Amino acid sequence: MSAKDDILRSIKNSKLANAFIKVNREDFLPQLLKKYAYDPNYVDKPFYITPNVTTTALSLGMYMLDILNLGETQKVLEIGTGIGYYTALMAEVVGDNNVISLEIDDTIFEYAKNILLPKYPRIKLIKTDGSLGYDKEAPYDRIIIWAAAPTVPCKLYDQLRENGIMVVPIGSEKAQGLYRITKIGYEPKIERLGDVIFMKMRGLFGFYEDDDPNERRIKKIEEKVNRLLSKFMSQS
């Protein structure tokens, strides 16, 4: 039995299983990586698409989509389009007009746009800071996040519909957990499902140490100003 068959057998959501059969991962990978799309030696490993962006390992990505419990006509918000493969799978289940996908990286945004939109023209693919979510289309039935958040992403949680589900990695660079969060008023149901390692979330509610050099310089300037102000206040 092939690695692809093994993953297919593990998928509980029948609609997601049908999408997995229909959508070819090879179509979304760069030329040099296509041959590894369903290679049993690589289904548990992420691929670097650019120096700054990886695509989630196939086995883990399918597990995350499965526990998201996708259904027809649900509105889904995706944080981190990546190469667009998982975006396409969700579009097959819920309809491409119900998928809003946010990507912060310029290069990978263009990559995904060129692959996704010819096949799924009604997907809303937006280049923006995904840590802020997308209020214009809220509320969402489902939210999935492909980067580790430093804590429960409250801004995104606010954009969930009541009883909606979010799947998100949370933690530091060295220790992260995968969580399924169900919105039940202001007391969410939080389930920890296992240990994972993801690249850290960028953006306003992400990890500041991952921001670009200009932002780091601004932060250092702010720290110097604050130290000077503290010194001035202590002398006054």
C-alpha cells in the first residue's frame, strides 16, 4: 500500500477524502519537489518552498484539515496560503466562494495566486497580515492557521461564529502544541492534540523577533527612547 493510500485511509471526513483523491499535490509543488509529493520518505516532512516559507508536511496537513471538520457551504478563513494545496482541498469541500485565504509573504502570495485562481477563481486570496484576520467577511465557521501563534489568537477567535472551530499551533520556537479551539461565548473549549513544530507567525500578533530588519530597528530605537525617558524622569 502506498503512502497516499495510507493517508487516505486515515481521513475520517468523507468529503475531505474525496478532495484528497481529486486534487494532485504535484500540481502545487515547485518542479524540483514534484516527485516527492507522495513519497513515503517525505510525507511527514515539510518542504522549503522559499528560504522563508515551508509547506506543512502532508500527513500533518491532512490531519489538521480532518479535525477542522469541514462541511459544505461553511465559510473558512485560512491564515497562510502557502503553495495553495490545502486551500484547494478546502475549496473542494466547502466551495471556492467560501474560502478566504490570507498570505503575508510577497513571493509565496504570487506563487499561490498563479496556481490557485485559474482553478478556483472565486477563492478570495488576499495579501495581508493574517494575524489580524479579515473582519470584512466575518464571522467564519472555520479558521485554520499554518503558523505557530505565541498565544491563543484572540483577534481571530473574535471572528469565529458561535460553535465555530479554529485549528492552530501555539507555542514558542522550541515547544509548540496543536490546538482545536471551539467558540463557546467567552469561554472557549480548548483541546491540545499533540506536539508540533511550525514556523512562527509573522505580523502584528505574531512573533516580533521574526519581523523584518526595519521593524527591528524601530523597536531598538523605541527601547533607547524609553530608556532615555526613564533616566530623565528619575532625575527630575
